[in-house]
Amino acid sequence: MSTSPEKAAFEARLRAIGAARYHDKHPFHRMLHGGDCSMTQVRAWVINRYYYQSRIPMKDAAFLSRCENPRLRRIWRSRIEDHDGGLTEGGGIRRWLRLAEAVGLDPDYVASTRGVLPGTRFAVDAYVHFVREKTLLEAVASSLTELFAPAIHENRIAGLLKHYAFADDAALSYFRQRLNEAPQDVAFGLAHVLDHADTFEKQDAAAAALTFKTDVLWSQLDTLHSAYVAPARIPPGGWDGREGVTGDLDDQPLQGAAE
């Protein structure tokens, strides 16, 4: 099916946002994928990223609570199922906790979110509020960072397998599963935005929503880098590098961690 020149130009505009602003370019990800993170830094990433993972179904539930179109609800609710899974098995959140266990963390500690950085909470909570309060078009557009996710998942799988002893198929099952799930989400979300952003004003709003979401993702890595890489200043409430660790404490104590 052919795409109109107007839609093609708008899609190119959206893709350009990802090309310029997606968090695959952040120094922390380059460290992680290149094998330059200590296990403390890997664990800090797992702990903080869990907060984002755990809030994805909450923001999708907020979206559904405002959606009057049954067809859109039927399509969108699969995203909650992808992350929450069934009553006893499956789901992205459980797969993330498998990763937590593989890197030597107590999954119950990670799920408690006790050590999550204040900056992570602020950024992720802002995303949930955005989806709850903005138009449905803007909410869908904010999800389009998924357009750029497959490449980062592939690089992450390859990098973790190459550089870290904990990495195996079970530990990395979250990322492998997202490679299967994301294309369907992306196809629907992109088509929805291209169809419904039918004025210049709506296109500007959709582009701004996608930009906002890239800022949310980038901000999470900024706060992580500041706390655990440089200047390694852990804010009050941030994980101290020891609590919840079940594996070897194979790093030096973190600067700024509570004594």
C-alpha cells in the first residue's frame, strides 16, 4: 500500500528524532555494551531500569482507561499482557527479574524499588503522567521510541554475551522476547500516528511527544551515569552497591555510598 508524500515526510520527521536523540547514543550504554561496566554499574542499571519496566503496564492501563474505542483497547491491551504476563508465568517484568537474579541481585529487592534513584523515579513518573494527561494521539506517539529499540536490543544481546559471564539465554530472555513483540506494536503505533496526525498542529504535537519520550529515556541514563560512573555521587535513597546483592561483591565500595 502506497504512502502519501505528506505521510512519508512526517514519518521521516519522526525517524529523524530517533536518529538524533535515542538513548543508544548515551555513554552509559556504550560502556555497558562494550563490556566497560563493573558489576556494580550493571546491577545499578538493572535496579533502575526495573522501575521503568514496572511502570510500562501502568501507563498503558492509564491509556486504556481513557480510550473509548473498543478496537483500539483490544489492540493496546496486549502491551499490558506482554509486560505483566499471566497469573503464573511469562511477561517482561518476570523476565527482567530473571536478569536481576543472573547479575547477583535478590529479585524481591529489585521489585521493591527501594534503591531506585530519585532522578529515575522523576523521569519515569513524568512519562506515566504524560500518557494519563495528554491526548491519545500524543500518548501513542510517545510510544514510538519502539521504532528504534530493535537495534539497541540486538547490540545489547551481542555485547552482554561477549563481555559478561552472567549473560546467557535465560538472563537475556527479556531482550530476545522484545525482538518478537515490538514489531507488531511498532507497526500499529506508527500507522495510528500517521493516520491521525492529519493537521500540522497534530503532527507538531506528535513529534513533541516522541521528543519528550526520548528525553525520558536519556534522563534515566544521565542520573545513572552521575550516580555510579562520574562523579559517582549517589543521592539520598539511591542503591548503595551492597543491599540486595546475592552474588560476589566484586567491586570496590562506591564513592558516596552509605557506610
